[in-house]
Amino acid sequence: MIRPDRIGHVVIKVHDLERSRKFYTEVMGLQVMNVSPEINMAFFASSGRDHHEIALVEVGKDAPEAQAGGIGLSHVAFRLRDEAHLRAAFEDLEAHEVKVIATVNHGVSRSVYFHDPDGHLLEVYCDNSPEYIANLPNSYAGMDKLDFATEEPGIREALRKMMN
């Protein structure tokens, strides 16, 4: 049986490598670890501790879009330290005019969902405290909006739209 230590990295297909590089560095705050122009790939890490956590490969502007509701990757989540960092991330998304798809208190965590320039669903989240989670009847069943983003769509509305 394979027993991974952790997920090492994710490779995402993009239409325009430069546009996505700008998003993942300027909005997501990732560090460029390497660029391989000969294969149209760029490699990114959040802290430089790994050779990369995310890689982007350009497949061209005419590549077909993924089908909503079809089989494939749902989203990529980026863990933040705490709720203060989540609030700051929410403000950064607004400042960069990135449309928030949903906010949700999942119980086990608090999350903000949005798309990258190619429509890949991304999540930034922070874990709730163990004390908070211990008082929940089911720590994975939370669906409430975040208290600092009540005007944003909730996860139920967002999921309906994503699946249609």
C-alpha cells in the first residue's frame, strides 16, 4: 500500500502562462521557483520550502474549457494561518477585483472560494480552533456564510451554479 507523506504538488493547465503567472504571484502571493519556456511551464511555491507546490503548463488560448458538472478536479485549497489572514485574503481578492464565488464556515474550517483567470476554482481557508470544532455536532457539515462576508454568495448557491 502506498502511504504518501503529503500531497507534493498540483499541475494546472492554463490558456496563457504569463497571465496566470501574474495572478499566482500578485494575487496568491506565490513565489516563482522556476520557469521552463521550452515546455511552457512555471513552478510556484508558497514559502520556498519545496521545489514547487503548483505548476502551470500553458496549453494555448484555443484549448477547450472543462465542462461544468463533469468529472475532474473540483478545486485547489490554500491553507492560511488563521482568521485574520483569511480576512486579509478576502480584502486582497476584492482589491484585485477577483470575484468571490462563495464564503462558508464549514465547521472544521472557514473558506473563501474564487476562480483563477482560467476558471479553476480556488479556495483560501483557515482551520477553526479545536475548541470550536469540539462543540459542533458534525464538524464537516457547516454551510453558514462567513460573518465578515455576508453579502457574498453562500456555498449552496455557488454549488448550484457550478454544477449547471
